Amino acid sequence: MAVCRRGHINRTMILHEVITIALDYAVELEWIDSNPTKDINPATDEVSILFTDFMLEWLEMMKSCVEKTTLASYNSTVKKRIVPYFLEKKYTLIEMEENPKYIQDYYQYELNLGLSAKTVIYRYANIRKALQYAFKIQLIKSNPADRVERPKKEPYVSSYYNVEELNILFQGSKGDPMELAIILAAFYGLRRSEIVGLKWDAIDFKRKAITIQYTVTEVNLGDGNGNIIVEKERTKSKTSRRTLPLVKPLEDLLIKMYFEQKRNKRLCGDFYYQDYLEFIYVNELGERIKPGYLT
């Protein structure tokens, strides 16, 4: 058995040498940019995969594993931050495994740019998850991200408007397209995705209640098609699906908006958008307000 295996390896080595010489000639003639056999160990079948290539392959795989909003976040982090940093360094997966400091250096680089620890922790989560998959499919023997110090997250201290400032804001936004968003944010602390996703059937004028259960988000998947709108019949968590009291300022505004939309629909006729009749936050032509507008 040992003799047979040795003979097999010798034949493989000879074939590898012949293919290497042939591909070197192809590089010399500029038919190809580089010789891929240089990254292969014919005795062990090991292939040196660049860390950046693996991250992009992992990102492609995630398309069928996570929601579009999550994929958009991964895409932005991996393609705009992680890959550009590691691209010129040309580290392989094996080198990353053997040198966890490469990951630590990246975190420090981001912190030195002035990014918050919270943001860098998001980068850490992406790198660790991808490398955990590499470990799972046995491309590496351990996850180097588990051997580095994660940045310490600073406690979040929120800033908010006081009563006087809110009253000034309410007065200044009367009649403005932002008025609904301001009232919903001020009284309920709604996310902009929840504000844009609010539908008429979520309002119970008899019981004086408003139910938050639908979201509309604008994301970019990095596929060259620009931003897309993602609608979800649920909110971020179970606690986000909630029923709240309908406060008088909001009730008055909603009644006003309801009749305005009826009038706009009648005036615009066939030119009025029919796709968003169930949504509250639309413009004069019936087009839904985009989440980016509220930014």
C-alpha cells in the first residue's frame, strides 16, 4: 500500500510539474495573468485560497441564507471595508489562521480611522462568521477570529428633545410632508421603516389604537441594480409587534390625511398610483414615501 501511494504521489508530482511549465509558458505569452498551480501542493491537495476571495465567495453563498436587509449589511461591510483593506496584503486563509494578529491589526486600523467600537464589532461579526464557515468545511483547522480581542463596546447615551424643543418642532413641521414622521417618532419612537410601513388597517379609530406590524426598508444588494424596497409583514422582533394608544395629535392628522388622499385620488384620476392605496405615508400622486426621504 505504501509503495502504491508513493508511486501515485510521484506520478502526481510529474503531472504537476508538466502542467506548471505549460501554464508558465501561457503567462509568458500573456494568455493568462498568473499560474494557478503555484498555489497548489500536489502532495497534499491543499489549495491556498486568498482570504479576500473567500470572503466574496462566502458573501455570494449568503444570498440564499439570510434576508435581503441582512445581506445588504453584509455586502456593504465586506465589499466596502473588509476586502479593500486585505486585498493588497494577499493573505491566504491559512496565513490568516496562523496569524490572528492580521485580524487584530485590521480592527485597530478601523479604530484609528475614528470608527466607533460598535461599528468595528460589526466588522468582527462578519469576519468571524465567514471564518467559522471556513472552519466548518475544513478549509482551516481553527477560527483565528476567536483568538483576538474584540473591541470593547462603549455604553450608548442617547440624546433627545425636551418638551420645549418638541413643541417648536411640532409647530415648524405643520403642513410639511415630514409632519407625520415627526409625530410618530416623537410620541412612539418608531423606526423609519415602521413609519413608512404604516397601513390604514393598522389604525383603529373606534378603539383609539395603532398597531405596529409592517416595515418598509430601502437596501442595496450590491448587484448593480441600485436600491430596492423590501417590505416585511413583521417587525424586527416580537416586542416590536405592538399595539399603542392613538394620541389625539396623530388621530387629527390621520383624519386630515385620509380625506386629503381621497381628494388627491379623485383629482388625479388614472394618474394616481394604485399600488400603495393601503399605505398611509404617500405623496399627492399616491407614491409611497421612501425611507431615505426621512433620513
